[in-house]
Amino acid sequence: MKTITASEFKARSGRYLDESGKEPVYITRHDRPVRVLVDVEEYERLRAIDTRKYYDLRTDDLPEEFLKELEKGDQGEPTPHLDHLME
């Protein structure tokens, strides 16, 4: 992860546009993150898995088979390589 100031981005935007194709570029203003520059393919991938805007269901609305799976409490295989995203 690369972190730069907004002034640095403004001065060398072409460089950071290229670098964002390899890894996200975090842009800060007054030592606070304000934007993340990512490759368009990564952005589209993230949008495709973003379910926040698509589901407004209550458990009462779920089919019985889904409720049975939820009762199992299985969260799948551990993904420690993604833990940094929860910080």
C-alpha cells in the first residue's frame, strides 16, 4: 500500500495513476486518508461483490433452507490474508 499527500498526487498524478494499477494508492490530506486510487478492474470487482445496496431482507423473509444454513453458523474457510481489510 502506497500513501501520498494530495499535494504529491497533484504534482505527479501520472506516476500514481500508473502505480495504482499495481497496488492501491492512499491519498491523504492533513494526515488523514481522503481517497484511494485503485485500478478500474479492482474497482469493478469490488462493486460486483458489494451487497449493501441490493438486500434489505429480514430473517422472516428468508426461505427455510437459508435459515437452516444460518443456524449452522458456518462462516467458511478462514481468510487471514484479508484480515488487514477489517482494521
